[in-house]
Amino acid sequence: MWKEIPIPFYLSVYFFHVLNPEQVLQGEKPQVQERGPYVYREFRHKSNITFNNNDTVSFLEYRSFQFQPNKSSGLESDYIVMPNILVLAASMMAVDKPMALKLIMTMAFTGFNERAFMNRTVGEIMWGYSSPLVNFISKYFPSAFPFKGKFGLFAELNNSDSGLFTVFTGVQNITRIHLVDKWNGLSKCNMINGTSGQMWAPFMTPESSLEFYSPEACRSMKLVYKEADVFQGIPTYRFVAPNTLFANGSVYPPNEGFCPCLESGIQNVSTCRFGTPLFLSHPHFYNADPILAEAVTGLHPNGKDHSLFLDIHPVTGIPMNCSVKLQLSLYMKAVKGIGQTGNINPVVLPLLWFEERGAMEGETLQVFYKQLVLLPKVLHYVQYVLVGLGCALLLIAVVHQIWSQEKCYLFWSSSKKGSKNKEAVQAYSESLMTTPSQGTVLQEARL
């Protein structure tokens, strides 16, 4: 079960289609329309599994995705208008560069026919597209970006691993089960804490918290207890994201390490995205500074649709049902000297948000329910049956003992009474055999 996760996982992606790209270039407020979901079945398996001598195990976890048309609200061939990340990210990184370099970039973008916004299919945005600019960067600047010949937001995730994890097995100390010791050789620090997100220590209480490391988020996340719940008849604890998960350092000092920050509620992930000004948050800027959602028309943040949660079986620490929702946004603005950026007002523009969902089902759920719910219930009632049976047997023994003593008493009483009768009869017989006195004879004669 640990090597090949039997729980089906689904990746649902929602894109923000820009309705007024030309007006945005002129300084107007962006208008977006949510498109989706585009659903993919996610397959995971671990390989290169090595058990170490310090109670840890190292492994690579590979992931692959398959599009699910019957679960989606559209096809991978659908077109989406969204910011051209390569153009706008390069422009933002050149803000403080010499004007001569900016003019060269403008001419290069013009020569490659690249604009601030692009119209690409869902499949191209997800898994990569080729263009003269992409080919140029791949050829002459191979270390600048991770892509090879194609650029896509999820290209790195498909048919690839999420890095080398080294986690504790919990054999020597069950409270450390699946805690991350290292990731890609990096030891624990302020960003690598908790487990790998697949299992936690058993015997949880409402005071427990869930902490896990996410390579995609470039940090660890800590969820807090919300309430006790039931999933498919199995008791669970629901853990949710605190309001401070993406708060900036001025609101929540422990998050200072994830800055430079903008408004509270979004996390800067540029340090692990090759300097690209990308930000991570809840979908639609839920739980973020309201000014972020107000700057873009078409966003409707609410807890029901945009919050994340994990339902954990508290006794085993195994997830029963989970839904992790995150949004990826691009910070963009007009850059003097680069004509493609026009007069764009500074804005954090959402690109897409995605949900990774998995729930235990089928035979795995039935086995889990029988062994960890039904069997304990049966044993719980069996103990009362055994106690009742023991009390009944004890009562029978006591009644039998009392009945035995009463029978003995009755037998002894009847025996004693019979011996007295015998003595009376014998005395009467003896009196008849004796000679009567003279007074007695005279009395009889008179009669």
C-alpha cells in the first residue's frame, strides 16, 4: 500500500481566461472568467527504495497524469487567453537592468512574434508548447529554465519524480513515522518540516497538527484541527489551513522567510521558480487581503469552494479524504523600455488554480472499515456479552450453592424429627408391657 498507493487521486485544474487583454495593456482592470475543471487521473508509485541504518528510508516518487474527459467540463483542445509568462516574467526580471538590454529584449520579442498575452490550448499550457522563443532559450540559455524544447506549467510534473525524499520509518519511534529527514539532500530548516504528506503519527488528539513538506510550494505547510467527522462510517479528524498559512511577515512573523512579500495572503515562490514573479495562495485569493480580489474582475472567494482540508483517521494517522486547493498567480506591470508590457497597472493576476483530491474507496476502504471500525465495535460488544455471561455463571453458582445448603438442612431436620417419633413409640410400647398400679385396676373395675 505504501509503495503503490491504491487511493485514486485526481488533479482538477481551473484556468482564468482573460476577457480583455488589449484593455489590460492600456491600464484597465483585468476581467477574467473561470474555465474548467479539466480533470486528470494521477498515478503515483515509489522506486529506488533504500532502507538506511538510521531508521530512515529513501525513495523517489514518480507521477503521471491521464486526462479524464468524462469528469471534465471541456477538452484539452480548448483555447485559453492568459498572460505570456515568458515575456512578462523576463520583463519583470529586467526592471533594474540597463535600458539598452531592455530595448534588445523588445526587439527580440518582436522578432519572435511574442506578445504580453497568448492564446494557447489547455494541453499546451499544461504540458508544454514549442515556439521560436522557447527554442532560442533552450539552445542558447539551457541553464536559465528547466524546460527542454517545450514550456508548460505542469510539464515538470508529468512522468517525473518529486525529488529524493528521506523519511523516518517509525520502527524505533512511532511518533516520527514519515517525518522528512532530507529532501534532495537538504536537511531540516524553516521550510522542510513535517512528513511527506502521505501519513502521520498515530493516536492523534484535537491538539495535534498536520505538517507536511510540499516541493511544489517550496515550503512546509501546517494544518490545524477543526472538528471530528465521519467518512464512510470511519471516524476522522478534519484539519484545515489556518488564516495565517499565506500571511506575509508583517501579519505573521514566522512567514518572514518567504518574503519579499506583497499583500498578505499570497506567498512569493520566485526563489524556487528561477526568479519568475509567481505567487501561491488559496483560490480566488480566499483568506487574502481583499485588495487582491478587488483588483481583478471575476473573482469570488468563498470558503466552501476554495478552502482545503484533510480528513485523518486519528488512531492510525492515515488520510481518508483530502482536498488540497492552491492558486498560481503572476505579478506583472509595465516595464519602461519593454514595449510589450504597454501600460499594464501593477497587478497580481491569477493564472489558474488546481485541486488535488483523493479519497479511500473500494476494497481498500472495506478492509480498513472491517479491521479498524467494525472489528473494534464487535470486540466492544463482545466484552459486555462476556461480562454478562460471567455474571450469569456466577449467579448460577451462587443459586446452586444456596439450594444445596437448603437441601442439606431439610434432610437434617426431617431426620431429627423422625428420631423423636421413634422414641415416643418405643416409650408407649414399654408402658403397655409394664404391670399397672392398684389404683388403675380399681378404676378399670368400676368402669
